[in-house]
Amino acid sequence: MLDKLFSPESVAVIGASNTSGKVGHDILANLVNGGFRGTIIPVNPGGGEILGLPVCSSLHHYEGEIDQVIVAVPKSSVLQTVREALAKKTKAVIIISSGFKETGKSGRNLEEEIARLCRKSGARLLGPNCLGLLNTKNSLNSSFAGSLPARGKIAVFSQSGALCTSMLDLAENRRLGLSKLISIGNKADINENDLLSYLADDDDTSVVTGYLENIVSGETFIKTAEETSMKKPVVLLKSGTTEAGLQAAASHTGVLGGTDTAYGAAFKRAGVIRADTFESLFDYATALSMQPLPKGDRVLIITNAGGPGTMAADAVEHSGMRVAVLASNTATALRDKLPEGISVGNPVDVLGDAPPGRYREALQAAQHDDSVDAIIIILTPQVMSNPKETARAIADTIDGSKPVLASFMGGKDVMPGRLELTAAGLPDYESPERAVAALKAMYDYGRWLNRPPRKVTRFRVNRRRVERIITRSRRFNILRLNEVKSKKILQSYGFDVPDGALVTTADEAVEQARRTGFPVAMKIVSPDIVHKSDMGGVKLGLSTAQRVRDGFDLMMMRILQQVPAARIEGIYVEKMVDPGLEVIIGVSRDPQFGPMLMFGLGGIFVEVMKDVTFHMAPITQDEAIRMLQSTRSYDILKGKRGQKGVDIVGIASGLQRISQLTTDFPEIIEVDINPFIIGESGTDPVVADGRMTLISADKKIII
């Protein structure tokens, strides 16, 4: 569907100009100077000749069809120009002109009308408000972004035109070839999902990279990105990660973005490698396009300086990968071949006076060691160093069995070596930390590719009971479900909930306590009180009838004093839960991507350390366990230093069950199980407290 966009045989430039510096002139010059071999048609009412090409005064006067039309005219003329282009049966329209939805309602309406006309005629529209595109395979430069880069295997798309030019400049500076570069602008038609789908099957592209400010369709994105990631790496930089950034993205694009957390969870689910900075976008893409994926996480460091080697080792450990332990025969071989005094641990320090041959010997040994999965080579400029020859020795020694990344640290002294590495197709970074970060991206992507097949468990549940609760609540516009209703829903989905009941008098409270058995907990139930503990609305461990009676009276008195207008439905009396580890699991429904699962330990881990993790629903058991493993507090779950671990599978099951619940019932926009009490392996986790929020019948979210 995008063939005429990337591989046209004829291109018309509407608004072509003889004046250098004008957009219409620069686009035409890029087409001509780039070496495009198809037919180029400048269009300008003045006629004449531009850059040696005859000018057509109007598309009406051109005989025959035109594959691609580039529109570079004032906003007021764009609609009529597009109509004329569609009349010529064009199948690809690129609108460079700005002034559309990014400017407000009238611009949005005009943009939507143009997109409607293109859809009706079967043409694809890139932009408006974009720089155009480049395809190095056929020397097509349908843009005013600059000259064509060298031909390579990395495709780039960007929602920001300014970043497109920056990407071209950076690629040139790094001597990095590109296959395609696409500025998508306002995305009136062609968006990131279209490009991901097209580039997934593009033989000229081995790595897809992009910059996004928002995503058009979250559900489609996850599906398309996952399908693309199965074929080749996808590296994306997403802006709008702070409140200020989100506002900036909205004012720039006219579209509010989703939450950063949801984007992160969606990328993780789809296998997308997320770049945190503009530099890391190309750091990751470079390594992924040049080197094989590591088969494991064991990293060997070869260096001619102790400090940078230690920096690299620290970065490896902090990343979650491991510093490799050399096999004994490898260490022996290195001692035999390298000068006395060389450290044959890890890092392997070949000393400051290392000639190229010393790096070669160390690299050969590392490549033949089965206990090494990846290699990072560091060179710092010493008086006796020869960066250029060292780079050549490294390039000649690499056998392609393991990823090798280099960090030639410094400026002009190491530049000859860096250029040599680039020419040999070896990724090189200015610091060890950047090399490690790129390697970690490769490792994570490899793990994602080799993950177990996704098999989402479907539990036997009581959907009918949940339907009744939700339908009745929404009918009466009760959107915040209290603990009683929430626990009934959770119990219907297989959660263990303590015996309990809602009471309205002290006598009923005592009777219920005797029925469930002492000790009991009592909690206020009110749609106007969310944080019950803060209001004195929770009492725990009541072990006698008198304590229950006194607790009931005291709680009602304090609540009425502190929140006199609160609507009190009663007090919930339930059996006390056996002690265990308190964790939090929940769901919040993102408007773009749907249900997003959350897990974290209770107390300080959530409130202070913010040690939580997220994943998009539906979730598999393996994905749920990986959620837990991704937290800093995972060691507490599995047990450490003689302490017994808790039932990790039980937590994973709870995440799977609320995943199924919120997938089955899109009316539920929030679930909070806090605390979820976890015991030792083999015991059932218990819901100590829970609440839910529904979307109203008119689809308005009430928070």
C-alpha cells in the first residue's frame, strides 16, 4: 500500500520555485541532486524551467498519471491542489505545508477533509506539516531535510521534522548509513502503525527506529509493533515523559499523549526497545544493526586502563547483566601469550602500552570461551597507543560468534581508530557506560525474542455474578465500588476473601464477629471516605465481643465528628487475616492501551521507593513472574539470608486473575487490592482490602 510512496516512478513538486531557500526549490533540488532516476515534474503557474527541468503550469496540463505528488504551497491552496492531484490518479500525497490541526479547530477540519478525500480515492497521505521522506535504495529524496545519507540498514521515522534533520546530521557524523527516513508530521493518514507494518517486511531495513510524541491507536500499535519486533528490532524514543513534556507534546501536535508509564508497559509487551535519550536511540540501533545478539548475559571487558575497565564492570552489574568469569583454560592461555603482570581476570587489563597484537590475543581467547557471551573493548589514548591499527586488529579478529562493542575513549587522538571501527561495521561509543547500555538493549531484545510462547490462562470464574454487581451499580451511578462489592467481584474471580459482612448496629457487629470467629477487623464503608485509616475508620485484631461493640460505637462517633456529611453504609466486619507479606496488585485502564497491571510491595517500597512495575493485560504466568523479578524488592519475595520466601506463583496468579477480570469487563477502569497478604509457598494469598472504579453508563470516567 505504500509502494508509490517509497518507490515512485514519477514525482511532481507542486510549488516548485527558482528561488534558492524556498521549500519548493529545495525539495526539487534534493530530488535532482540526489540522483532520482524517475520522472521529476516541477509545477508552478509561472511555467518556464527550474534546475534544467521544464515546468508544468498546472497538474491539469500534465498528460498521464503521477505516482507521487509533493505539496509545498500555502495552506489556502492545499485542498484544491490535493483535488487536482487525486484527479491524476496519484497514489501517494506528501503535504509539506503547515497550518493544520496543530493550529486549532479550523486547521483540524481542513486536515480531516483532505484525509477523507485521499481515503476515498485510495491514495495514501504523508503529513501534513512534515519534511517528507528519503529512500536511499532508489536515491529518492522527497524532502527538504537535506542531502541523502549513505545507504545502510537502519530506517528512521519521526513525528518531529526538526529531529529528522538532526538524525540525518548525526548519522553523517557517525558515518552511519540509513535505508529510509520518514517525517510523519500530523499523521492525518500514514502513522507509526503503517510504517512499522511496512518496514517489518522491508528487505533493505534491519533495524527500525523512531521518535514519537503520541500514538494514534494503542491497541493497533501493540499488535503491529509486536509483529514487527518478531522480525527485526524496533527502537523508539518517546517524549512527553513528564507533566510539562506532556503539555508540550499536546500543544505541538494537537493531541494529548497517554501516560508515560503506559507507554513503557506497552513497549515492553510489544518487544520495543525504548531509548531514553536522542543519543541512545542511535547507540542501540547501531549495535543492533552491526552485531549479533548475545546468547546470554555474561560480559567480558578488555581494556588498557584500570579505571575505565572498572567503570564498565560497574555498568554491567548495574544493568542486571553479569561480569563473566573466564574459563580456567582461557586464563591459562592468556597468561602464556600476554606479558607478565597482565590481569587475566575480568576486566582483562592488557596494560597501557598494549600494541594491536595484544588486543588481538585477548579478543581471540574471549571469542573461544564458552563462558563469555559478549565482549566490550576499551581503549584510552596513551603515548604508545595506536588506535587506528588497534581498530584494524580488532576488526580482523572478530569472527561474528559474539557481539563485540568498542569504547575508544577520547577526542582527536582516538578518532582515526573510531573511523576505522565504523568502516569495519563495529559499534563504538564514547564511554564504557554507553557501550554497556547498548549491549543491555541487545540482551533484553534477545530475551524477548526467546520468551516462552504466550499462553494466557483462562480461569473458571462466576461472570454472571460480576455482571449483576456492575450493571446494578452503574444503573444507580455508583462508580466507586466499596470494599464489600469489590470483594464479591474478586471472590467471583477466584480470590481468597476473608469471611465478612456489612453491619449497621453494634449488636449486628458482635453477632457477625461470633459467626466468623475472633479476632476480627472492622472497617467503615462509605462512598465519601476513600482512605479509611486516616479517618479512624479501621480497627484490627478485636478479640472479644466487648471490644467489637466498643470499637463500633467509637468508630461511628469519630467518623461523624471528622466527616459529618459522609454517607455511611455501615461497618464491614471480617475475619482477621493471618500475618504475611503485604503486597499491592492493581489495574488502571489507560485510554490508549487498555488495562495496565501494577505490582509492588506495600509500605515504604511503594510510598517512598516507588518500587512498582507495570505490564499490559492480558498477561501470561511467565510475564507475571517477570514483573515480580523486575522489582528491586524481588529478593524479599524469594527469600534471602536464611529467610523463607513467599508464594511467588500465588502473586502471579492474582495478577493473571485481575488481568482476566478487567479484560472481561472493560467497564472496570481501576482495581486496587491493597494489601494482598502473601504467605509461604503452598498457602493461598488473601485479599485484605480492595476497591474498584467503574466507567459511567455514558462512558465518562469519574475519578
